[in-house]
Amino acid sequence: KEYAAFEEKVKRTILIDSLSPAATEAVVRASLDQFGNVIQVKFIPNYLEPKTVGLSALVELENADQAKTIISEISSSSFMICGMPRPVRARAAEV
């Protein structure tokens, strides 16, 4: 049962990378809330690269359809953070 719940969580989670180093959880949440309900944002620590390199984050949404919508939107247009277009990438999370 636990693994099934984990798999369900992965289906509704996306990986976003190349985020601005200045991005915060509140900024990411506000940017994605227009496409769906963000449950959780977890930044992935990068201990090997300088702090000026873009951040990556796992974003859990309410359901898998919202995750697909966000991936589609980010793939087809520039993702706006604080009014500045930034070429971020989004893809489905994997187990």
C-alpha cells in the first residue's frame, strides 16, 4: 500500500530545473498556482555547483492532470518568474 501511494504521488509531481537562484518556494507556488493546486515545493540541493547556477525543484500537485497541464504550458512558452522570462524546463517526475 505504501508503494502504491508513493507511485501515485510521483504521477502528480513534476521536476522543474533551471530556476533562478533567487527563486523561493512562494515564487514557484505563485507561478504554478494559476495552472493547478500546488501541494508542496521541494528544492533539490546542489552542493557541487556555484550558487549562480539554476535551481531544481520537485513540485507536487493535486492530481496528475494538473501536472501534465503545467508540463505542457512550460514546454510551449516561457515560464515567467517575477515578470522575467527564464528558460526553465519541466518534466514528469520519475521513480
